[in-house]
Amino acid sequence: MKLSAEKLMGAKAQNHTISTEETQHKIDDILFNMYDHRLCYFTYTVDNGINQREEIPSDKHMETVVAATSGIGTQHTPFTGTSNLAANQNYGKETFFIPWHQVKEFDEDKLVFSGNELQRDEPKECYSYMAIKDWTVIDQDGEKIGKIKDLIIDTDRQQVIGFSLAEGFWKNLFGQDDKYMPVSGTPNWENREWNIERTPDLLLRDNKDEL
């Protein structure tokens, strides 16, 4: 089955052992392995009601620096100097990570899981849908192929198999509808773009079933 990452955003996440409404959360991101694009984690965020208003020195934001340079960065934006008070209030929210092996079933409406992890540091060697959404796909000649609108997930292969592209010269050349491209290449976190090597057999598709 092929699913849209965009449509999975907001899907209900529920522990299979508990069925009350209070235990239902909403998926707000999906993380994939940076090298083979396999599913790693689904995430949801819980507001614990804590407002921390003290100023935090810049060295406390080391995780955001790592995120900016290694591609983790699913929840934070790097700061310089002393962070502001409004930003610190977000520390009252905690992000829970649902490992792929703990997922019992999922579709675009609901995800049922058996366990999760509350992690202070985001997983290494992962990239997230929300982090790369709207990035431009660039080939080896600097040509803009299109902008990443969505990721297409093959649930049988348990990995991302393609991008849904909006805008871009090559997309417009082959029609105004969104086009699909098999996933390849690597994220460039410094330039916030996805770099690929375009070859003659790397063609844009008209629909996700052709991936």
C-alpha cells in the first residue's frame, strides 16, 4: 500500500492497550533513515503545561546546532546568543517517538502502537518529513527539478519510495499537475535543498502508482 506522508499528519495515534479519548494523540511528524529511507519513527507532541521563562544560554542549544548540520532537526530551529522568552515556553512540550517496530497498524486516519519513547535528543541519522517539506530538489547541474510537496511511503517495503513535486521547470515542462519522482540523493542541510544526480532513466511520473 502506498500512503502520503502529508495525509498522515494529524492521524490519530493510540496505544492498542488503551482505548479512551484521553490517550489519543495526533501524528505531527515522520522520521526516515537518511541512507536507505526506511521508516524509523512517528512522533506526537504533548503539552505538559509547564512554562519555563528563564533565559537559556546559547550553549544549551547544542542539540539545535547538531540538528542544523546533521539533518536531525525535526522540532527545533537553531538560535544564536541567548534565546528569547517566548521560545523558551515551547520547552513545556514533550515529543514522543513511536519506533516503527512498535507500530501495530496504520493508515491515513489512525496509527495503533504498542509502545513509545520520550527522547530528549532526536534520533541520529534520520530526516523528517516536516524538516524537508518545501525543499527544492536540485540536480548535479544546479537545475531545479521541483519542490518537495509530499513523500510517498510504501508500507510493504516500509520506506519512502518517492517525492511528490510541486513547481520547478521540469515539472512544469511535463504538465501542471504534481509529478512524482523515485527517491534518490541526499539532503543538503546547509542549503536546505535535496541534491540528486539526474540520469536518463530518472523520469517524472504522473501518479504515485508508477513509482
